Amino acid sequence: MITRLLVANRAEIAARVFRTCRRLGIETVAVHSDADASLPYVAEADHAVRLPGTSAADTYLRADLIIDAARHAGADAVHPGYGFLSENADFARAVLAAGLTWVGPAPESIEQMGAKVRAKQVVRAAGVPVLEAPELPTAADLPLLVKASAGGGGRGMRVVRDLDDLPAELERARAEAAAAFGDGTVFVEPYVERGRHVEVQVVGDTHGRVAVLGTRDCSVQRRHQKIVEEAPAPGLSAVVERGVLEAARRAAEAIGYVGAGTVELLLDPGTGRFWFLEMNTRLQVEHPVTEEVLGLDLVQLQLEVAEGRALGAGATDTVGGEPWADGHAIEVRLYAEDPARGHQPQSGVLTAFEVPAEPGIRVEAGFAAGDAVTTHYDAMLAKVVAHAPTREQAARLLAGVLRRARLHGVVTNREQLVAVLTSPAFLAGELSTGFLGDHLAEPADPACVAVDPGAPVAAALALAERAAAARTVQRGIPVAWRNVVSAPQRTTFRRGEEEVAVAWWGGRTGYTVEAAEPGAALTVVAAGPTRVTLERAGVRTSYDVAVSGPRDHEVVEVDAPTGHVRLERVPRLPDPAEAGGAAARGALLAPMPGSVVSVSAEVGATVRAGQPLLVLEAMKMQHTVSAPTDGVLTVLDVEPGAQVAAGAVLAVVEARTDTPDEGEHR
């Protein structure tokens, strides 16, 4: 019997495991880096052990420190969560060698499925179809996909459409895989352009039984990273569904699998053919959708199997062909990232984090309001899951909850998730790994989405009310009151690259707003520092307003039934020091906080537009910083290993303005 469990992980997955442990009466132990010390999961555990440092390499990837933590905390079992050491066979062996219970598959199973090249050999022998590229591919084999043999999550993965690009993409994939997983081994396989990513949940026990627990679809991906997952996989014929379920069983039984795992398959929706991609020998991020439609607790099954118990009647196979799911569940991954900057990871303080607690909604969060989001680890803030009788109802419920959520302080991918869930193509089940490119050609950038004209008005009036409340004299005089009415007050905001100005007057009877365009007149019904109600064409809408930042440079977050808008106030008198700053002098600024992986140029070098100068790594992803124009590299302020803040000057390229003289052509 497990009495005290250490979770060798962090944030939402640690909190998820702790929740089941509390219900089962098992004590819990959290481990945390210095960067994570104040996150909610640490306080939720019965005991917590510090792992000194901030980087994953110094903390969550240190098997020795985690096992020492388990010993000191009196834990008798270790659950690895997902990511980090969850699929590390040596870590599993070390846990077992320390006399602790390992809540996961046998180390040998991890090894067999952990290296994708070896995994393909194993399942091929079991009769499961696999994708393979020729050893020397030709143009006829394009496009190709370069993949990391270890790990997942899209890291170490590159699509190649030109054979000339293959060597460079192999090198980039090796570097990214080595950085993310400590193993730079990669392989090449055919790339199925419009395939669906379908997976099957399995659980095996030590008594020889493998339960096959239904399908999921995880096709909606960005840069090979899943962002929307659902169960059951929609639109599968009975024949295809039975085929993928049986293939998953054969793959798991081929290695005598014990514990929770997922068999991932690539499905060609046009032909119904499918191929093995990989097997994840751990709990998946998207496991909640399976739990919701089957009424199971997969963590509980993991713990029972680890204790040597046989799978009970609850883990009923779903292979029979009869409808097996209770309704439909959809999960979205909410990330701290900026759509306006290519979905680059963001850091900062979550000043508000509230998701409406509606029936059928489940939130698995790693953060709470007031927590700092860093770039040391994955950018995911939370998973939000909707369970409803039908797929359409689940999508509508989830989109509505996301719209009403209060997410302030960092930019998120919320708008893109809502765009997916409300897309006619998604609702029609037209799924593929190319979904975003096919149906949402432009990423849902908040700065490009039409703004409710009432949002900036609400922001301006809330700021005016805040200023009035802060007065120490003449508190009875209306805001912006004048004896002789002349020009309106103007409050200007920046939203992305766009500026929005609000013209308004204050008087004894309240506020008056100048219409931004004909027919768009707004009447101010009520105004306060945190809530403003406006009326347009007889329809009233209330806006909740939250303000942060210094006076005249405030960041204003506006939430309404029409959605969320983040506005930055433009000061009336800009700081002259900001004009002609680093950016204007041809500087390359860090697009996000992170660490410098490599530098490929030297000061004084002549560079061409688009030439890679250095590589930054943030949240396990690598980002290349390139020269913006032809010129000379005059400044290079970083070196490999350096930590940089967002907006820091990395380098300066002086554009070439000289023209060669005639003698140079002779």
C-alpha cells in the first residue's frame, strides 16, 4: 500500500495527482524549484522539498535530488507526472533501486517505446502499420518530417519540403532535441499533409490484462504542439475505430505494458488508413477528456496498478464497437504566449486568473492570480475542459467560458482557442494537423480582431473615475468639468501596433462620449473605477475594468460579454528619451526572456538580411534571431549561456548605406 507519494513534477499535473491522493487518503510530497516556490501546488501538498535552482536541468531533471527528496520526506512512492523524467528508464530504475514504488511502466517498457526508432520495430513485429521513409529519400518522397527519437511535444521536429534543406533541418532538430531531452538522435519519416492525430488510452496491470480505454483526437496543433484535444475522436467509422483500438492493444501487449500509456496514430481521413507514430509511456496532458467521457480516474488506476492490484470492472474495454462514451469532452491548453509575436512565450505576473465555474467545466491549473509566470518551463497556464451531451454543446460551452474568463497580466492564446472552437470547419469535424493553416490562415491575434467600440470608452472612463477617487482636494467637482465647454478630453490607448483614441466630456450630469464613427453613439449609463455601463442603440452592456501600472502608463484590462481587450495607455507627453531608442538604431531586441544557446556571428562581420545571428531558448523551444537587413554587426552584447530579459538589446546591425565606387567593378 502506498502511504506517502512524491510527485516528481510541478504545476498543474502535480496538483492533479495530489487531488486523487487526497481522495484516497494518501499523503503527498511536492518538489519545487526556487522559481516555483509560491505556486499553488506546493501549498496543496502535505509536505514540500526545495530543489535549489531555477533551470529544469538543475532541478526537475536531477534524478538524484528527487530521490533524496523522497527519502528525506518519508515518501514510499514516486509519480513522475508527464515531461521531465517521466519517460526516463534510468530514473525509473533509480526509484526502484531506492526501495520506492514506481508509479509507471517497467523501465524496459520505457526503453522499448522511448526511442521512436526502436518502438517502430517492436510494433511492426506485432502487426501494427508504421510510417517509414527510404534511407536515401528523393524528391518523390517529399514532404518529409524530421523527428526526435526521444521526447515529444513538437520539439526536435521539422517539416522538409526541399531536399536541399534536409541537412540543415537535421542539424537544427538534433540541437533542439539535445537541448530538450539530452538526446540528439533524430529520424526521418514521410509527412502526411492532412493527417489526423488520433490516439488511444491504454492501462495495463501486473496480471497480464491491458484495458483499451477509447480514442482521442489531438489534430489541432500549432508547431506540432497540441492545443485542442477531445474524446471520443469524432467521425471515425466503426471499422476504423475498431482498427485503431486493436492496434493500440497489440502495441501495448507486445511489451507487456503495465500502467497508463497512450498509443498515438496518424490517420489518413480520406482512406481510413492509419500508422503508428509513438507510444507515450506515461499519463498524457489530455487525459482528462477520457476521464470525463468514461467516468474514470486514470491517476487512481495508475496507483492501483502500482500497488499490484488487478484492473477492476471500471476499466472496461471500449473495443466492442458499441457506443462507449458518455457524451463528448473537449480540452484546450491555455498558454502564456503572444499571438502578435508568433506565439512566443511570455512571462510576467498573472494579476487575475478566473475561469467561470460552470457545470460541465473542469479546470486543471498550475497558476493562480498573483503568481509569476517564468520562461524556465513550459508556457502552459492551465487546461480547461468541457463535458456535454454532444460535441457541439461541449464546444459552445467551452468557447463561452473562455470568453468570460478573466486572464490579466500576461498575453495568452485565448482568442485563438475561441476561434478554433467556433470555427464552422471544427464544428463540422474537418480535422487535420494542418487545421490552423487551412481554416485560420492568420493566427488569432488580439490586436487584429475587431474591438468592441465600448471597450476603450469604458477604459477611459474608468481611468477618469480612478483619478477622481485619488483626489485630495475639490472632490465634489465633476471629472474634467469646465466652466466653458471647449475641446473634449482625449485618452489614447495602444493595442498591439494600433492606437485608439477616446474623446469625452465630463459634467454635472455625467459623461458624454464623442462617437467614433457615424451611428456608433454611446450613452454612459454608469461609470466607476472598476465597472462601466454603456448603452448603444438601446442595448446596455457592462464592462469590468482592471487597471495596473504607473500613472499615465497604465495597462487596462477590459472584460465584457463581447470578450477581453488589453489596452496600454499612451502618455500625453511621451518621454523624449524614448525617441530614437535602441530599436530605431537598428538594434535586435530579445523577443522574449530566455537563454542564449548559440551565437553564429562576430562583431565587425558583414551580414545579410535573414542571416541567423544567434539562437534563444525559452520554455524548451528554440527561436532564431536573424539580421533584419544587409549591414555590419557593430554590437553583440551576449554570449552562449547568458540569460536575457524581453526587450534586451542583443545586437546591432548597421545598414549599409555606401555604394561601391566604379573602380570596384574593374
